[in-house]
Amino acid sequence: MPPLLSHSDPREPADDPPAGSAAPARPSQRPALVVLGVIGVLLIGFALGVFARIPLDGSSEPNPNAVDIGFSQDMSVHHAQAVEMAGVALAESDDPAVKSLAYDILTSQQNQLGRMHAWLQLWGEPLLPTGGYMGWMAEPGSAHSHGGEAAPEHTGPVPTMPGMASQEDLVALRQATGTAQDVLFLQLMLRHHLGGVPMTDYAVERAETAGVRDLAEKMARTQSGEVTLMTQMLAARGATPLPYP
């Protein structure tokens, strides 16, 4: 879907609006309105587009395995946090490059989150994982591979997915301003992207449905490019990535 909003800041309203017209939003209100507008359009457009792409009778896909289900649940949580952080940067940053990146992440990952939720509903599975994260990477039934056999990488569920920002991180991001906020956003999002790599790689190899494998591959390709970009953006701002893991 082509972007409906420009990555650049809206033009300043005229000082004296025509008589009878609504008063323009104040500059302090504009970022919140931009984000609400983006999210509103996404929720409508993606809801229509998602279900149009999914076969409702399930006849063209095999039954999902533990990887399809677990990946869709865990990556939905992972994406939701990325959307949250991108929304903060889009609303508050004055840096055009940061706003552009935040817009791209917000729109692409909200789209993907909608697709994963639609699949889970189609399969009759909960939208959220239970009993920890990434347990599907240790399931005996997840050994099926479309690119060669390999042993599971985990011995059981974990309480937190790699790369996720803590609540303290999110509070710090919201409270920061200016360049300090831009740098923290890039650092947190870079670490967040790196944390998703094991899950996307595992799903590409072991998911049963082509839809999940294709989506995981697209995530891996897109986020690899964004990792390179964010590393360069941090260096340009005299900052370095956060330690990982």
C-alpha cells in the first residue's frame, strides 16, 4: 500500500486562516495527530488487505505446525513493541531520517502483525503465547525443515525474547528529547531487530505453511537492511549500538 503520509513534516499553517474555517492544529498537537492518522488508516487498510490474501477454507496450505503457531504468536508480541517505539519516534523526533525510518517500521510491522493475527484466528489459536516465549523452537514436532535438518536451538520456553526493550527502556525513550531520544530509539530498535533474527531464521527453515515461511523470509531481508542503516545512523550521530545480547 503506498504511503498516505509524507515522511517530511507537514507545512506550517497560515497565520490567519479564512473566516469560518477550523483552527489549525497547534504544532504540539501535530505529532499525535500524525500517528493517530497513520494507525487509523493502517487498521482499516490492513484489515481489508490481510483477509483478502488468506484462503478462508485453508485448502491451499497444510495444517500449521508448532513453528507456524509459535512464531506468529511470539513475533506478534515482538512487532507490537517495535510499533510502539516507532510511534514515539515518529511523533516526537525532529530528525527527518529518524522519522522516515520510524514510519517505515511502523507501517510494515503493523501490516505483518495483522497478517499473523489473522492466521492465528483462522487456525483457532490464541493470539498471545502462554507459558513463555520461543518454546516452539524446542518442540520435537518442529524438526521438519525445508532447507535441511537441524537440531532445535532451545531447550524450552524463555521468559523474555532476545532484544526486547524493558519497561525502563520504554520509559526512558518517552522521556528523552532531541538527539538523545533519536539515539536511544536507534539503539533500542537495532537491538530489537537483532533479537528477532533467530526466530525468523528458524521459521524460514521449519514452518509448515508457505505463508509463514515467506513472511519470515521477508522480515529477515527487510530487517537486515534496517540493521545496516541504523548502525550507520548511530555512527553518524557519534553513538554506538547497545551490547547484544
